[in-house]
Amino acid sequence: MPAASDDTPTARPEPGAGAAPAAAGDKPRLEIEYCTRCRWLPRAAWLAQELLVTFESDVGAVALVPGTGGVFTVRVDDAVVWDRRAQGFPEPTAVKRAVRDLVAPGRGLGHTDGQPPAVT
């Protein structure tokens, strides 16, 4: 059996090819950077799930970004919407409101808002 060559290029699909809708590139990207040393991946994953369920048609991606030093930061594109160091750990409703204000302004969040959605 011949040895595999390391210099043979492997065909790989382009990032995002076929898996995401074409408009996904135009939609905001959410990032949750979490501290791996603090073992905050479960918390970050849970928050990512909450954001995906709420904003599934409004965002292009939700990414979990490993970090260190006690970081737990939520970003929409490059804008920080929550920083644990300044604001403590977020309640999901507070993060949803902050994300909503950037990705879908004026959209109601139902019971999360504590009031009926605005009628436009």
C-alpha cells in the first residue's frame, strides 16, 4: 500500500458553502467569549442556545469563542453588548434585549419584555 502524501491538497468545501442561506453573510454574527479555565462553556452554550432560539432568523451565526482570564463577553459583530467584568453575569433577558436593540430594533420579545410587543 503506497504511503499518503502530505503535499496532496484535500478538497474542502468553501466555508458556509451550501449549509447556510445566502443571506447569512449579511446578517450579524453573535459571539460569546468565555473563560475555559473557569469552565464557563456550559453557561456560554446555554446562552448561545437561548439567543439562537430567539433570533434564529435575525442572525447569521452564533459562535462560542474560548478565552481565559475570567472573560465572559457577548458581542454583536464587533460591538460588546455584555461584559461580565463590568456588568456581572447576564440574565438571558437582559442579553436578549441588548441583542434585539442591535439586530432587530423595535421587535417585541413577548413576555421577556414584561410588556406587550409594540404594534407598528
